[in-house]
Amino acid sequence: MKVGIPRGLLFYRFYAYWTTFLKELGADLVISPPTNKLIIQRGLTYGVDEICFPVKVFLGHCHYLKDKVDSLFVPRMVSFCKNEYNCPKILGLPDVVRNLFNIPQERIIDDEINMRDRGFIGWRQGFIEIGKRFTSNVRKINHALQIAEEAHFQYRKKIANGYFPENLIDNHPMLTSYQEKILLLGHSYLINDSYINMNILHKMNTMGYSIVTSDMIDNKEIRKALKKIPKPSFWTISNEVLGSALYSIYQKDPAIKGFVHLVSFECGPDSLVGELIERWLKREVYSIPYLRLEIDEHTGEAGLITRLEAFVDMMKWRTETFESNLSSSCSSECGSGGSLSSTGN
């Protein structure tokens, strides 16, 4: 069976799991190409105005694949974290794709993946149902799951160590490593789709900064930081973005010079998370510079570059001012030529 996987939304998070599992079951995989102008135009043509830009892009990828494969892989990803949900638009993707493109039910692999109540058992059960579309051999399905889980673990481990999906999926060269860093916040499908974010990773890297994302922060630390707010949200990815920001605020890593938050213009949870991060930063005496960039089909590259350059100038000014204030404070307390280490603290 020839199975098409749209290169959008949760693809960048579960690439290794999905592709390994399906290949082990004998599927002939076709992955849509990196996002381009034509794919976006198709998505905008078929997508309704109310859905966010990343979903429109996803629809463009589905349009590219629909006549080239036997089945489209669009699982109903209800939850991949216990007691939390995904965005409602992601939950409804199989229905949207089926109705917009008039694709028969049997041509969409839309089994429910739900960890909300049953945790990992719910996750595995969903993939077992997917596996039954290819074979009745349960032992073969379980074996494929084991291999997929190991592939996913290694994939996520590499990303935690500084790789980006583009390095692992398309063999793009690694970014240059710098001492100073920017925490890039946002959904993985905004951060890792270089066409819709106008290659922001490389733009910030050429400005002299390494990039840190939520995927590079220990999930246990993210969850621990989330306890600082009265009640986390219902959405897993929103919690990861907010928890990453809170962790970085209180860790006070001097290498992180600023936060850049990529958000989709139509995304309600993103607007809420961005407001919470801004409010939390304002509580800090020496708050970290924060830039929110809204991405949609009308975003221009020139405007994005201008805002990034202004933001970098602000970070440099703040760093120089902050270090100057520390030096002045130290000189008054320690005497001429004093240093922080000489105060006895």
C-alpha cells in the first residue's frame, strides 16, 4: 500500500515514529515535499478563513498527495500527554481533509491516538488499530511499535542535543554554534517549516546566535516550571511553550539573551500563552527581551528581518547596559578595580 504523509503540523514531532512504524508494516511511503508557494496556494484555496495558517499549509500538502497515494496518513491525534489535549483543529483534521477533498473514508488512515485518560496504553492501542490496516499479525504490529519507539527516542534525543528536524529529515547542514543564544518559542510546525517562517533559524544564526527550542529543554524541567502558575492550560504544546519560557526565566542562563515567540495569527492558545509570558517577564527586575512574531499568509520577509534586526540591537544594548550597571555597582562596593568575586559572596 502506498501511504502519503503530509509534511505539516505534528509531522516534525513524530516523523521518526510514523515513518518507522509504517515502513516496518510494509507501507510504501510518500512524504510531501518541503512547503513551497504552490502548496501554500492550494491550502489557501481549499482552507476556510477561520482555520489557522499552519492548518491551511497542511491542507496544501494533503492536496499534493491525494492523487499520488492509496491512503493519506492523518491520524486523529487527540492527545499525546496524559490529562491534556491537542488543539481542536488538529483533532478534526481527518474530517476536514475528507470533506474538503471528497476522499472516501477508507482512503484516510484516521484512527484515534489518545493518551488523555489511559496514557501510554491509549497511545499504543491507537497504533495497533492502524497496524491492523496492514496485517492481522499482532506480533508483527507490536514488533513494529517497538522499533518505532526506539527510532522516536533516538530522533528526540538528537533534537534535544541541538539538531533540528531539517538536519535529520533533509540532511541540511547544522547551524553554527555561538556562545550567545536565543530561546525560540512556538509550535514545532512553525519553528521547523523554513518556508512559512521565512528561514528564521538561519537568519538568527547568521546574526551570531545559537537557537534553543522547547525540544532542547528537559521535559521534566518544563513540567516543574509549569507548577509556578495556578493552572496549566488544556493544550500540551501551549504548556510546553509556557513551561520553557518560565524555566528559562528562573534558570537565568546568562547565555540566553532574548526570547523570540513565533505565533500563528489565528491561534487563540498562542495569544493567551504570549500574554502570560509577557506578564511574567515584566515581574523580573532584569527582564529578558521578548519579541512576538505573528506568522500568516500575509507576513512579509522584509518586515520580519527589520524586526529581528531591531530586536538584536535591543538585546545588545541591554547586555551592555546591564554589564555596565554591574560594573558600576561592583566598583562602588569593592573599591577601584574590584570584581564580583571579590565581594566574598
